[in-house]
Amino acid sequence: MVDPSFTAGTNDRVYCIVRQPDGKLLIGGTFTEVNSVPCGRVARLHADGSLDATFNTGTGATGPYSEVRALALDADGKVLIGGTFTAVNGTAATNLARLNSDGTLDNTFITGTGPNDEVRALAVTADGYIWAGGSFTQYDGASASNIVRLNADGTVDASFQPVGTFGPQPSSSGSAVHDLAIRSSGAVLAVGNFGTFNGDTHHNIIQFLADGTVDPDFNTGSGASGGYHLRLDKVVSAPGGKVYIVGDFTDYNGVFRSRMARLNEDGSLDTTFDPGAGPTEGPVSAGPIPITCAALQPDGRLMIGGWFTTIVTTPIQRLARILPTGVLDTTFDPGDGPVVTGSLNMANVYAITQLPDGDLIVGGEFATFDGAPHANLVRLQSNTGTGMEETMFEGSTEVYPSPARDQLMLRTTAPLHAGAQFELLASDGRTVLRTSITAQQAIDVSGVDPGIYIWRCYREGTSIAAGRVVIE
């Protein structure tokens, strides 16, 4: 299960992980050392976990209380970092900065005084816009309520500003956006810890149109509520315009959903995904039981991580896999999972990244994983059951290149029926091809770059089969 050849370790929490197209891994958090080498809260690793010395941030992100909570890559391979900090390698930079590919500060990214509070989410669109979300209320001295869209040079894109202001929930003193999903329509879906927007009730989830107005067709009803923290931490896009939301909540639009739910494209609850009681216990009696992160696997199963110790009635430590129906996948077993020393095991999982070969990189706060020393980072091997070689329904399915290498040949006896789709995903999770399929056909990949890809067949958001293929 645990890959012993992955050597990375940090001296403090890892909050975020991004895989570069070349296979290297960017990590951010509160750490000041990686593999005993000084690294100021952001670093780059080789695929085996060894530190990439060509990425040198100097003293890194610093300040009275400093952490990197969000990472993103732009089209030029530069690295956006967001969090809570006042400088990068000694140069003033408040809570948001961009690094060159060698780790040095990019001085062409001009944020002025920047966000006036923490940045928790970053996203870069195909046309180069940068989205930032967090607990800030200003950007470079101007009003910016928890979310802002920037031009590639770091200046505010004045053509998009959410028309209104976020307000807190009754039990909270402030509001924050924790994650963002950029929709194919150009709309942006924001989740986090908030109760209102422009005076209207929006419990922890809202979608904006491209002009900054609230999307009237995205109907969440009473939204996500209940739970210890009453918040959403992560939104994960799924086929067919659906999304998964996870956090610390117990209801969605008045329907019981424990810490995870799947939504339809219009924001309504997808009732075919039902996790039942969901996470039911954590390390502290009557305390929070949040799901803090999630990643959708190509076979349609959802990896979740957090602070839970039981799903429904099954003991499982901080990391689990959920079937497309919402039921716990008992073929995935993390063993003792992440552990920290102390009278209470206060370990947490904050980040899950899927690799092209099916392996997982998991980051958080822990000293060991399933009994082996792994300080805050671990790689789990694909034979733990990521489902990449499995056919989820009766019937066989295979995908292989044609001799001319300009087509993929699909052969399946699985029950496709009407509405079946084929999808090809790049190593960074991007969908590079999507098409309707029949049982036997050739799929044109002449416009796809050479590389290793994940393919999946699905119907109505549920995977029929998945695997890997090399396009030369």
C-alpha cells in the first residue's frame, strides 16, 4: 500500500499538492524543512520524493504567521502561491505571489498591497485569468469580498467583480471562500464558510455568472448547513456538469447529507449519491468530523480525506474511497492510516493528488502512515485498489492505439446503452477529449499530444470502465 521508495518528509503540515506536467510535485504548507533542508513553506519535489534543488525560494514565504494554503500553475509554468504571508525571500508580497519556474519571485506579477487577508483557493483559466478566494475583503486597497479575478499580470480584472458582499453565518464572525471551480460556461462556483451574499441567504455555496452576478439558475435552496464547523472545504468537478462538495455539514437543502454530497449541474441535490450516515466519529468525542479534501478518480470513485475515524459503522482512519453510489468502498483499506504522537491521534489529511499511474500522493499532518515513518507526505501505490484496471459492470472493455497511432480502438461488451460517453484525461487531470460512444468504434486522437492518458467510459456520471493508454 505505502510506497517505501517515496522519500519526502516535512517538519510541519502540508496543505496543498500540485503535480507539474513533467511529473514533479509542488507542495505548500506550514513546513520550514523538507528532507531536513530549509524550505520556507513551498517546495518542489522529484517524482521519487527527493527535493528538487533547482527550485530555490530562498527563505520562502515568511511573516508573523505564515503558511501556503493554495498553489496553482499558469500556462508558462510559473507557480502561484496563496496563503498568509508578508514576504517571499525577503521581498514584500502579501498573501499572494507568483514564482518563476526556478522558485525566484516573479517581479512582473504586480499585486500592490495584495489581498488584506488569507488566500485559500487559486484557479487559472485557459485564457489566463487568475481566480483567488479566501477571507480577504480588499485587494490592493479596493473592495474585494472574498473572491477576485485577476489579469495575468496580477492586476484586478475590472470586468468581473461579484456584485455584492459576502456575509457571515449567525455563528461566525467572518466569511471565507475555501475553494473554487471554474465551469465550462465561464461561471465560477465558490464554496466555503459564509451565510449570505448581498443580503440574500447562500449557505456556503454560490455560483456567479461571467459578469459577476449571482447565477439565478443555480438553485441550492438552503445550501449546506449543520455540522460542527458549518462549512464546505472542497468542490470537485465531475462528468456531466455535476460536482462533489465536502466539508463539515450535515444537510443540503434540508436533506440529510453527512459531510459529502453530489450536486446536479443546476445546484440541486443528486439523490442517487447517498452516503447514508457518512462520517460518524472523529478523534474527539462530540467534536468535528470534517472531510477536508477530495479527489475524483477516473473510474468515478471519490477519494476523501479528513479528520474522521469511522464511516457509517466501519472504522477507517482519515482516508477512504467512496463508490459512485455514495457507499464506502471496503476494498480500499488505509490500515492504521496517518498517526501523530500524543494521547489523542490528531492527524489530519489535507490534500490528495491522483497520479497518472493510479498512485496517490497524500499530504497532511502525520508522523507515520500505517505504521511506517512518513512525515506529512506519503505515496500510496496503485495496487491499493484505485480501480484503474477494474471493470465496474459486467462485460469486458479494452482501449488500445491503432497501428497508425491516430486513433484509439474501443472494444467493449459492457452495457453502454444510450448516452454513454468516452473521456480521455491528461496527467494533470484535464479532459482532453470527450465523445459519445458505441460498443465498437475508432476514436480520433490525431489532435492529442503524445503521452500517457487515463481513459474512462461512463453513463449518467457513473463509470463503466477505466484504464490507461499510451499515445505515441
